[in-house]
Amino acid sequence: MTELLVIFAIGLLVLGPKRLPELARSLGRGLSEFRRASTDLRQEFMDVADSARIDPSDLSAPDRSAVEDGDPAQANQDPEPASPAPNDGRDKTPAD
């Protein structure tokens, strides 16, 4: 608490009794605007995050494009996994 009194006294000496309330008022307005913008931004992020969520029941549904093409077996197939690089027998670490 004493730190605040020291800061207030220094501010009063530097700025004077007329400019100190003006400065405090503008600082309060600036902080209020910052809080408002911060709240709006946080709400926007929350709205986007909620709209981007995926319903788990949609994940278990088969691929409709393959079913519509007439090949239901292809609808549940996963794409082929990438094959590993061929090993030519050489060691990749440098020899001592």
C-alpha cells in the first residue's frame, strides 16, 4: 500500500494536480477499451472453436461418394499406407 502512495506522490509532483486526474481518466478509458476488445476477441475465438467441432457420429459414417458411385466396398477402405523407403544395405551413419 505504501508503494502506491509513493507512486501517487511522484506522479503528483511530476504531472501536477491538474494533469494527474486527466491522465488517470484516460488510462481508465484505455484499460476499459482493452478489456472490451479482449472480451470480443475471446468470444470470437470461442464461436469459431465451437463451429469447428466435429460430431463423433459423423466419423463413423461411410464415405457417401463411394456409395453413390456404386462401390460400397470402396466406401469403407482406407487409403493405402505409404511404403517405407527401400533399404539398399548401406548404413546411414558415417564410419569412424
